[in-house]
Amino acid sequence: MNTTKYIITAVLAILGVSLSNNAEAQDMTLSQPYSSSLYLAPSFAGMSNGGKSFLTYRNQWPGLSGGYNSVIFGCDYFFRRQSSSLGVLLSYDNQAGIFSTLEFKPQYNYRIELSRGLYFRPGIELSAYYKSIKTDNLVFADQIAVDGSILDKNEIERLDQTGGLKIDAAISALVYNNDFWVGAALHHLTQTDVSFVGNESKTPIKISALGGFRYVYDRNWQRGLEDALTATLLLQHQSNYSQMHIGIFWHKMPLELGIAYRDLPFIAKDDLMNRDAFICMAGVTVNDALKISYSYDITLSKLSGYTSGAHEIVLSVKFDQRSEHDISFFCY
């Protein structure tokens, strides 16, 4: 079992660092994408009644050696007089202790009122990121003995230890009111080369389509509280892979419960990559400002016996909130 985990970890890490001409870098996947919405699209910046900060920690596949660990910090603010929002995103992703990415993303969007209560937000994002690889933790097939023990390292192909500083860009657009949102985003417009061995390996453009609808079934006018059900949809395509994330969430202050499914159920091109996870989520809000939520991924692919799912925790806080007819999504 341990030998198998070593092999799986090494294979996935090698795919991540583009050791062949056919391998391409992929973005991290989140189980609570709308709780870390700045990562989805710059159009989400400033969507609360003032400012918001959030911190996301994701431990993906802890059953594998090293695991995949990601941390995302985001902060945004809506400037009412300018009808503009600024956001900033800082993320760190470590894959099995071998491949790591540090990324900084400033964001901007402009709010346009199409009609009473209906808004349009085009957004733009620039990013600077730094990639590195640690070959000391790589285990190759010829190092694994018959009894499963790991032999001393042989001479391996020399790798460039860092990919250097890279520049990228993204754009998005969002149409929404108090009950629904629909939008799209394009990431990795520069298609930067991220190879570690000299051959060209560009980051493919990621296309995202997103939307959601909120149904309020009970409203307390005196306390300003709403009990609601929210359905969300996220479709993403990058290189040869596509993915759907669909969820439904129940909100009754201060609680939030939800389930989601990440897969492409009608496309069986690659069972390992497309058939992904069933997700359970729970959250609580304190004083209408502080929110903490937790989700767990139940792996559905053939890796289910090795990965131990995924854990994700999101802590968010709203500040300088105002009540002048702004829109505030459930994810805020």
C-alpha cells in the first residue's frame, strides 16, 4: 500500500511540473468556490456592502505522501462613489512537497446598473507568480526495491529548480441582481511557459462559466433575516479537461448546510480526471460579519482507496458594511 502511494504521488507530481511535452500545468480545484470567489473571477471583488477578507486552507488527498496543500488569502472593497471595486489575492499551493506555486493577483471591476436592481460587472486581473520544484522528494521506479523499501537516489535528469517569475492576466464579466448571477471568466490569457526542463509547456487558457439562483422561502422583515435555498453551478474547461461543480445550499441564520457534486456525469472520456467527488459542507455566521465553513470531499474516482478525500476550511470577515441598497450574495 505504501509503495503504491509513493508511485501515485510521484506520477501526479511529475504531471504537475511538466516533465514531458504533453503535460500541462493545471489550476487548483476548490470545494467551496463561491466562498473564495475572488479565485473564480475578478468580477466578484467588492460584491458585499463594503469590504471583505477571507482565508482558505485546503488539504487535498492527505492519504498520499505529502498531500496537496493550498492556502488562499483574499481581500476586496467596493468604492461606492466610483462604482468600482478593488481586490487582491495571494495564494500558495504545495503539491506533495515537490512542486510549489506562490501567486499574487490584484483585481479591478466596475459596476454598471443596467436597470433597477440589475447590475453588470466587467473585471480584470493581473497576476505575478513564482514556481519551484524540489527534486529531493521525488521517488523514481528504479529506486523501489522488491520488498517496497526505497533505495538511494540514482543520477536523475537535471531540472531547473525554479520556473522564475511569471506574469499572467484574466478577464471576467458578471450579470446579477439580488436573486441570481450568471457570468464567465477567462484565465491565463498570456499562456505562460512553465516548463522546468527547457521544452515548451504553456499554461492553457481556463474558461469558466458560472451561475446561481437564490430562493427565499421565509423572510423576517423586523430582524432583516432570510431563510433561503441557493443552487450554484460552475463549469470549467482547461486544456483537454472539463469539469462541472453543482451544489445546493440551505441558509437559516446563523447556519448554512450544503452538498455539491464535482464531475462531468455524461462525459466518460477519462474516469480518473472527470469523476471526482461528492462534497458535504457546513458553516456558521457570527454577528453577520464572521463566517467559518468546512467541507469534506468524498472521492469517487479510482483513487478513492488512496487519497482520503479532501478537507477545506474557509474563514471570512466583512467590514465597513453599509445598507444602501447594495447586493450581497449568499457567499458573502
